[in-house]
Amino acid sequence: MDELKNKMAGEIVLAPNPGLAMKKWRELFKIPQMELANYLNISASTISDYESGRRKSPGIGVVKRFIDALLEIDKNKGGEIIKRFQQKSEGFFEAINFMQAVTADKFARLIKAKTVACTDALDRLIFGATIVDSLKVILDMPYENLIRIYSTTSQRALFFTGVETGRSPMVAVRVAPIKPAIVVIHSPKKVDPLAIRIAESEHIPLMQCNTRINKVREILKKL
């Protein structure tokens, strides 16, 4: 349970839009604003203001109460969502957290990746990378577990394997409420122009990497 709490708190606090991250977690737990408001003994408009950004970013105390409330409400209903989040995700993805941050540019050079979109943002810092088996995630992984891909922070690279053009990963990134710092597609047959357009629109560097996946994993773990 503590691992889930820390993951939720880390994502909300570090997200570019904490209110949007709070909304996503509330919706993942399938808890209406009014139900959450009643549990916290506050108005539903207060929750709405946080989620929409009308109220300034919540402090750590607010985030803690928010997370505790979601978990307690779910536990009172049988804990179905908590159980899903605690399911193992082996085979779907591998999250690697770095000992220190590296720039997107250095990351690309280390894994010998070519940046095909948003080359003006390669100075941003990333704190980890997640190697994602695209096909398994799309076909088999429960939606509620998708957030686990981000591990402790969204300031990371999502490294998609098993892709042909990169369109599906970038469409998924486009509709997701939380965005990665960079996206890497592994050994595509070609890069779909739509994937490039989405990357430019979202201002997320898109990289193409043909380095052997085992070598990439070895390089990342040294960071």
C-alpha cells in the first residue's frame, strides 16, 4: 500500500499540472467529485477548482488527504481498484530509475538514437526510462495499471518496443493526461508522419533507436 501511496504522491507533486493528475487518479478509482467531497467534508467545487487549475497547486498536506481518501473509499467498497494496481506488471514494461538526471540530448547519444521531432527540447532533464512492450500493453494490460509505467516521475523516457511506425504510441501519449519527457520508438520500419506531428504538437522529443534492446537496457541500468 505504501508503494502505491508514494507513486500517487510523486506523480501528483511532480506533474506539470497537479490538478489534472489528481483528476486522473480520482477517475481511475471511479469516485465522483461529490462522493470524494463528502468524505473529505469539503465542497465539490473545491475539488473541481483543484482539478481545473483554478485553485493553486495543492500542498503536500492536501495531496496526502486526497490520496488517503481515495484509498479508504475504495477499501470500503472491497478494494477492487487497489488490488488491480498491486497486480504484477511483469512482461508489460520495465521501469529503470537513474541515480542522477541526464539531458535528453545525452540520453539520445548514449543509446545512439536519432531525434526526429522536437529537437529544440533536448536540454530537458529526465530521471528514468521505461521500456514498454507496446503490443502486450495495448492488448492485455488493464487500463488502471498504465500509470505504473511512469514509476516515480513523469520526467522520463518511454521506450516503446514492438512498433512498426510509432503512430500508436504517440496517439496514446496524445490522449493521456500525463506526458513523458521524451518518447523513443525501437527499430520501426518507418516513422509515421502523424507520430512526428503529434510529437511536435505536444512538444515531446521523439526519437528513433535501432540499438539492440539488451544493449539499451545495459546502458540505462548504468545510469
